[in-house]
Amino acid sequence: MSQSEQRRSPRIHPFVARCRLLSEGHPPLLAYVTELGSGGARLRSEPTPPPVGTSVTLIVALGRGRTHLPGAIKWVKLGTGPDGGHVFGVGFAGETDGERATLEAALEEFRRRAALLA
């Protein structure tokens, strides 16, 4: 079974968004969201991401505002990006109503921007 078949929610991927990843004990990481779904995101970065299990906050700039999405690093593939960078996954916590609402708003904006490119 492929990774996409294992996902519980569909991912949006024709749009790439710049983001910043914050985690305690690690410097801020500039990256790009290449896929986004309600359960998590796939990101690409040149700097090495934090290790699997690290709690993070993904800050995505969509439009004029910034969206803060709490989560954790789920997997890391070092040096496998198209430019030799790193590809990794962040799973979203979405534990509170506010966090779920923030994620849904980010997904809707991501979908809207992806549709403009299609």
C-alpha cells in the first residue's frame, strides 16, 4: 500500500507555500509546504529538520496573515529533495476546537490558491 493510500485525508499539492518551523532547542527552520492535509503536511528544506518526534509549530504565510499549526515531526528523508534538500512530514495535533478551526481555515486558503494555479 502506498503512502497516499494510507492517508486518512486527501492532500493538496499543486501549490507551494513558504513557512517557518519553530521547535524548542532548535533554530527556526525555513522550509516550503509541498502538500497539506487535515492530518499533516509534507515539507522541503535545505537545513536539516529536527528529529522525528520533535514537537513543532508550523507558521505558514497565506495571504496577509500567518497561520500557526502545532504538530510533531513524523518522518524525515535526508537529501531526497529535488535539489538535494530534505523532505519531511509534520503531523498536526489539532487537539482543541481553535486549533482545528485554524487548520480548516488554512486548508481552505491553500485549496483556493492551488485552484488558481490549476
